Amino acid sequence: MPFYNLHTHKFTTDANTLELVNQYPWEFDAEIPFYSIGIHPWYIKEERLESDLKMIEEKLALKECLALGECGLDKRIEIALPLQIEVFEKQIALAEKYQKPLVLHLVAAFDEVIEIKKRLKISVPIIIHGFSKNEQLAKQLLVNGFYLSFGKYLLRNPELKEVFQSVPNDRFFLETDTIEERLEDVYLLAADYKSMTLEQIQAQVKANWEKVFCCKQ
């Protein structure tokens, strides 16, 4: 059974893994078979915003582009939050237009993103990648319809065990992001935490993937 990697910056060509490779519009690689594309809040450049959004829209129309991301909000960087929100909301509009899920980078802006989701009545699935926060916040996000993806912090922070266990089986994904550890290591730990076999956790992530990405792979 294949592994599904919700978010990675490293395309490995592993035949047994379907990777959602993060791409940026200004350095797009057409050789990558499946990808997300978006403007990360760290890399917002107003002078190229129009061309970046145009490229994102072009790729969202293609079946190889499974999601828009990573995009989102980060309150710990110098880029002004109003500009971040403006760019984020423009990307949300594109995701809605092409009915593609959103993969979010989110730092210290959870209340803001919940407000935006409600205000804009976002209909596409939204996945917060690299989740590392507490159970209370996880529950708040789940109640508001978000999916949570776990990776490096699950491996490195034992306190996330109970958080991960509290997430319903149909609402999580697994990822590597930028880490050197194998995706299988993430799956093995996740299986242990959920008292499942490796094959059971693979089957669960596969089911979640097919639900969120509408079998676009």
C-alpha cells in the first residue's frame, strides 16, 4: 500500500509514495508529477504579486496541481499582517474558483484564520500543515472544519502524542515537510500512537486523501 505525503519540499521519486510537493510560482518545476502551489507569507513580494497569482491560477487549472499552498499567515515575521491577509484572501478566492484544497502555514494567527474561514464561507477543505499546538487548539480547529497534518513535531515532541490521539481518524494527514527522517518513520509513530498497524494507518490516510483531494491522483 502506498504512503501519502501531505507536504514536502523534497521530491524523491519514490514509486511507493504519492508526494504533494510544495512549489512556488517563481521557481516552478514542471517535472514534478503532483504538487501544491502558493505564495508562502514569508515570500510575499508586492512587485511580483500579480505575476505570482497569474501563475498559480494557470497551474490550479491542471489535474497535476492538487492544492493551493502553502499559503497562510505568520504573525512572527516582519511582513505586515494586513498585506499577508490580502494575499491570503486572493489565494483563497482562486482555491474556491478551482475547487482545490488549501494547505496552510499558520503561526500565531489561528483566531484570524478561523474568522476568515467563517467570513468568506470557505467551502474547500483546509489543511494546517506541521501542526504542533495543544489539544484545546486542535479541537477548536477541528470543530471549525479544519484538517491537521503532522510530521516533524510529532517525531520530536512527545507531548504531541495525546494531541494526535485526540484527532479523529478521518481528520489527519502525515508529512515530512523539510525533515531528513523518512516518511515511514512518521507513519510508524502515528500508527503506534493510534494503536494501529502500519497498514491500517496507511489505509486511513489513503481514505482521507481520497476524500479531500477527490481522487485527483
